Amino acid sequence: MTHKAAAIWVGISAALMVVGAIGPWATAFGVLSVAGTDGDGLFALIAGLVIGAMTLLRYYRGLGAWTIVVGLLAASIAAAVSIYDMVNIQSEISNSHGLVTIGWGLWVDCIASVSAIVALYRFWRSPSVLRPTPQPPVAPTA
């Protein structure tokens, strides 16, 4: 996988995390929905923005591995929070006899955050092609 393809994969995963955070995380009675930003979805929203920023810094500035570490930490926190919330909502589903359902936003966040972890690893391991900075011409000596 090329460095550019891995960066695009990370960027798409980060963007989907932001979209999922804004979308509904739970629906009650088929009518009422709770957006992710009303609660733990803020973790996914912030994580998606951090991952995007770290990817841009790494890709365009060629900054060190710390950008990948920060992105992996953010993606791991978002994945843990979304999986935890999914389990919590699942227990509510069994208690409410199906009146509460998991919203599409939580599904998107869960999948996108796990995808971001894998993509960041591939981005880290892919060979980067940094353009050399042009040097001024050296005047010939006589």
C-alpha cells in the first residue's frame, strides 16, 4: 500500500468518525433519537479531528512517529468508548423489550474508529516519499 493510499484511508476513517458522532447513537420508540454529541460521541468527534490533523502533519510535513502515536491513542479511545456504549445500549435493548435500538451513528463510529486504528498502522508502515527541498545552485570555483 502506498503512503498516499494509506493517508486517504486514515482521512476517510476520521471523517466517518466525525459524521458518526453527529448522527444518532440510540433511538427510543422508533421516534426519539439521541445524537452522539449529546454524550460520549464528543470523544469520537474530537478523536476524528485529531486523527485528521495528525495525518496531515505526517503526510505534508513529514513529522515523526509521534503523530501516528497520537492518532492511534485518539482512535483507541474512540473505539473503546463506542464499543462500551454499544454494549450499554445492547443491555438497555434487552431491558426495554426492543423499544431502544442502536443508532446508525454509533455503528459508523465503532467501525470507523477500528478502521482508523488499522489505517494508521498501515500509514506508519508504508514507505513515505518526501520531496527533497531544493538547494540553491553552487557557483563554480575558478
